[in-house]
Amino acid sequence: MKEFLKNKFLLAGILVSIFVAGFLSFYASSSPDGLEKVAEDKGFLDTAQESANSGSVLADYGVAGIDNERLSVGLSGLIGVVVTLVLSLVIFKSLARKK
């Protein structure tokens, strides 16, 4: 783990990811994404069903129970970065051990 944190390039990438996910994500477009836009244009958007994960803590780009939208979106982004980083480290460490 120490070697990983000594790598300035990886550390810079993690810090940029945290900044983008935690602070800039709030300013992302609220317009529908591509799939939703096509469904709207073709007239079948009203047949869409809720996702199986729609009731989860991190549904809809926010953290459930946090009323401040800016904080909710930023925290959701930070959680996503941390979870992705931890899973990646675990996967890559396990693959490195097999060799």
C-alpha cells in the first residue's frame, strides 16, 4: 500500500477523481441522459419501470436521508470513488499474488 501511495501519478489521479466526484459532480447536467432522451423522443418513456436498486441508499445520484442536495451528490460521488478504488486494489492485489 505504501508503494501505491508513493506513485505520484496514481495519487494525482485519485485526488482529481475525488475532486471531480465530490465537488464538480453537483454541476453536472440535469438533462436526461441519452437513453432517456431517445425513449422520450420515441414516445415510450412512460413505460419505464423503476430499477431494482431504486430504493437503495445511493439511488438517483445522491445519498438517501441527506436533505442538502449539494452535500448528498458530493458524498455519493466520494463514496463511488472510494468503493471503486478499494475494489480495484483488492482485485489487482489478488491478481498480482497469482503470478
